[in-house]
Amino acid sequence: MKTTFVFPPFFLDGIYNLPPLGLINLATALNASGREVIIQDFVLDLRTKALAMDRHLYDRCAERILADGAGIIAFSAQCTTYPSVVQIAKRIKAKQPEAKIVIGGHNASFVDMATLNQFSWIDAVVRGEGEETLPELVGAYEKGECEAQILGVTWRQRGIATRNPDRPLINDLSSLPLPDYSLVAPLQTYRNACELPRSIAILEVGRGCPHQCVYCSESVLWRRRTRTFDVARLVMEMRILHEAYGAECFLLAYDQFTASKPFVESFCQTVIDERLNHLPWYCISRLDTVDAQTLRLMKAAGCESMCYGIDSGSSRTLAFIGKRIDEAILYQRVRETTDEGMVPTLSFVVGFPEEEKEDIDATLILALKTGIQGNSNPLMQMPTVLPGTGLYERYLSTLVRRVDTYFSLGIEFDNGGRIAEDEQMINASPEIFSSFYNLPSRAMSLDMLMQIAAFFPLVVTLYPKSFLLSALALNRSVSALFFEWMAWVNEKEGREKPLLTPADCFAHMTGFVTHRVAVSTVAKWNHLGQVVNYETCAIEAAKHHPASAVATVDRSGAKTWSPSRCEQLVIAGFTKNMPAIVSDLKNGDFRESYPDASGWLLFRQTGKELDVMEINDFGKDFLCLCDGASSLDDIIGKLYPLYGRELSTEAFSAVCRQTLEQLAEMNILSNENRVDPLSTVFV
């Protein structure tokens, strides 16, 4: 009996889709037993425009599935796509009543009984791991047998929803066959459809979680056990995905990747030994399971980025979540991660039901402090109530619908809104579609929390130093100052609905601090304006693209060469010792004032790193004259009256040539002769 596996439609700007590994694993298991399988990836079809996105989308999806002629339709159903699965399944059953419709996934595993009781057209739910359960279920359907003896299945016995006992977890994950990527479109197709710079594949490293965070269903689904694939198997799979399928980058799927130091070390060393460390990868980690040595090895093995779940800056909230975070370790780990050239994503959550405003502020302050460390990617979300979690158990009866959070977006198929049938179904069954609902919080309104989740990460990324110092200078809570900032920006932009963009921050932060903060602080915090300018210069430097070619100096022809600065340079003058101030801020030392100390700083963005260098007056003037139009002789002639009076012209010329060589070696000069002036800020 043929089986069609369905990855239901989903589309959200900024979110790329990858081949559906879960369905590939299941299809591989069935295919290995000689059964015919098809995978319909409707997420990819929306990206490639093979499917039109409108209110008739579900009808077209059902028609595509029916055209396969399969007797079994197996859906992957997660929280956001659950309405789509139900709607498409309903249309299939109406036209082909004899088809068996099966769904699986995290969401389905926890709302299995409610799903079968509510939607008569769904025949069975496969709970948890499906690699062993689904082939048994398909075999029963092929023989015309009932599902009574199949562990891990919820089904209907004489029309009544019945839950069979759980199936034991697979002890040896490496016994599973390697996923057959030939069952889906080439990785390059996914890359092109999502306009990605590289072809990405998911590498499943393990399953399970021993922790009990109140918002996460992983621990419950995997019964608080953790299992990993053998390192040899993982590295072999990396090689196959790279050499046979063109994978250029990997997402390592396993929340506990760094939980076992021997496992991480073995994996990384094997990747290095097999010379696969030129392939970058991304993983999820915990702050308390890595150290500088481990991070260094991970970087050597190709780790490019990782996600740390920080969650909250409030000890009371962390106790509610069921997690402990040591702030001292947090800053140390973030700095150690960035020191190795890796960019950590730091995940925060705001708006738990028991939180007060002070708890939210503690999280926002922590986010700003991590932003001050630099080179991190902040992610902020409101809590989502997922079936199987502690939040679901405690607060299901209190849910409301007010704002769309991260886990409720992606099925807006009708002119940017949800299809009416989806809305009706979601409203009727909060126990099944809980991820589309909100948890009221004592801290503040859901609309305010949504603004923080959506827009505060921009402040953390672009102006963390300025914003935190402004809150301290005014003795205001960070959240109150944030809403003041939002009102300021939207008034300046003439908007009725709250919005914040990077361009808004760049255009208005200086004015906000100058007119709403600095005027209120009198003599104290007199370095605040300098800090704002420092962060503005950093943004300005990042706006330029790196130079395509760096300079080399030919001593014999240097005098006739017209040196040109690289585009991504910004020079700014400051009246405070900014390197010392920045160092203090990174160390958590927030002083009210600093003595005057004038100087010049050069800002340069190279890749993901921002370089800030101190230069003297001579260096500043020399660089400003490197405009692509002036020869070295011209530069020497203009600088000699200012800096060379105590030297002979020959000696001063030698100093200038040496300076030119040093700037070239530092990649500060370009080979291209550009006439356009350097973006220079004088304060």
C-alpha cells in the first residue's frame, strides 16, 4: 500500500524551510521494507510558487495528495500547522473515504484523544517516535487488521477513541537507517527557494531532555531520557550529506548536544580528523555545559554559532520555569563564545503569568548587559502554551486570544490573514490549538509584552550601552523607558501603530538621549552622549560592505600611489576615554561620570567582528587625506607643516611611508582609488 507523507503548508517571512527530516526518516523506514512512499513538501511548494497562497490552498493540497493514489496519508503536525493538517485531511476524507489518515508529531502526541474525538476524519495518531510504530501500523492496514496490538498508537475502536500503551523508546538510535534525501528535492532547491547563501541540512544528533522547563514538551515526550547517535554514524552522515547531496552547512538537532563533554569532544575531534571541519554547523547548548576549552574545540570542528536558552533575568521567574542561570557564568560564556569567533543566539522569554513588572525589567536589563558584550543575537519571545507542558497543565483554563506569538504564525494564507475556517476551528478548541492562545500576565498587557518581544531585541543589538545608561541616569525602569522610546520614534515617524526598525534606531536614538535623557541628568552621566555616538559609529561602520581588495605597498612606486581608505571605516573624535568606558560597561561597572580625555577612534567592520582602534591626531589626519585623489607626496606636503617641523623632510617622508605600509598591512587601505570621502564624524 502506497503512503504519501505530507509536510503541511507554512510560510513566514524570515523563516527558511529545510527538508522535513522527520518525514524523511519515516519514509526511509517504510521504503526499506519495500513499500512505495511519496513526500509532499507543501512548505517548499509555497516558496517556489508551485502552490498559490490563497483561501483555496487546502483544496489544492488535497487534490495533489489524492493524485498520488496512496491508501495511507501521513501528516507531520506541529502546533502552528495543526489547523492546516486537519483541514486538508477533511477534504481528502470527503473525496476518498477509504483512505487511512494518520498524523504524528509533538503536538499530536499530546492531544491525540482530543483530536480523534473532535475530528472524525482522522483515523489514528502515532505518538512519539514513529520509525517502528508506523511500519507496524501500515502493515496492519495492508492486512485489514485493527490497530489494537500496536504500541504507541491512538485509534478508534468501534468509533471510540482508544489509546494503546506507549511504545518503549528506541535504545540504539544508530540502528535506524540513514535518512534517504533522494525522497525530497535537492538541497540546492531549498537554498534557492529561501535565498540562502548555503545549502543547509539537518543532522539529528540525539533525542531527549532530562530537564523540566515549564514551557517545553521535549522532556515529557522523551520521558526525561537522553540518547545520541554514535559519533561514527553522525560523521559518516555528514560526509554523505556533503558529498552526495551537496550540504554546505548543518543544523545539529539535539537540545542537549553539549550535555556530555566526552561526547562533544569525540564528535568534534572526529570531524577534525575526517577533515570535515570546513563545513560550518550550528547547535543548541546550555551555559553550564561548556567551557573555554570545549568552545575552542567546537570552533576548530566548524561550529559557527549556537543558541543559549537564557529565558529570564529574574531569579523568581527562573524558579517558576524550573531553570537556574548564573549571571557570572552567563557573561563569561558569552564572551568566551564570541572570543572564539562564534555568534551566540541568546533566547529570552517575557510575560509568564506569575511575573511582575520587576521580573520583566530584570530580563530586559540582563538582555542589555549581554548586548553590551557584543557579537550576539538576541531572541525574545512571549511564552507559548504547548500541549504536554507544565504551562498547559496549569493554565489551559485561563487562555485568551489577543496577539499572535511566534508559534501561531505561518498559516496566514488569505490575503495576509488566516482562512476563516481555521479561525473558527481554533476558537472552538483551545485544548487542541493552545499555541494560538495567550497567557495573561500580571506584569503588563499582552499588547505591551508583544511590543517588547518584537522590538526590544533591536535595542539590545544596536544601542545596549546607551539604553541601559539612560535608564540608570533617569532612574527609570527599562520597560518604562522602552515604551517612552517607542512613543518617541512613532511620533517622529507619524505612525499610528507601534513599529521599530533598525533605521529608526539609527535615526532617532541620538535625539532621544539628547532631548529626553541628557537634559534631565545635569552634571552626572556626562559621558552618555559620547556612548550614543560610539554605538552610532559602530552601526555606521557595519553599514558598509568589506573592501573587495586590500592594499599592498610597492616601495618604489609608493610616492606616486594615491592611497584610498577602505569603505567600511569610520573615524570619530571623542571627549571621553571610550575604550575605558566600554571596558567598564562590559565588566558591569556603570559609573556616573568620567573625566575628559579627548581622542580619536577608528571603527572597522570585518565580517561579523567590529574592530575599534585608537589613533592619534597624525593618524586621523593621514587617513582623512587617503581619499584616492591625493598622492603620497601630496599627503606628506600637507602634513609636514603640522607634524614634521622637528624632522627633516626626508625623515618625515620615511615616517609617512612607514605609516602607509602599516595601514596597508592592517587592511585599512584599498587598492582602488576612490574619490568619495570617508564617512567621518567629528564630535
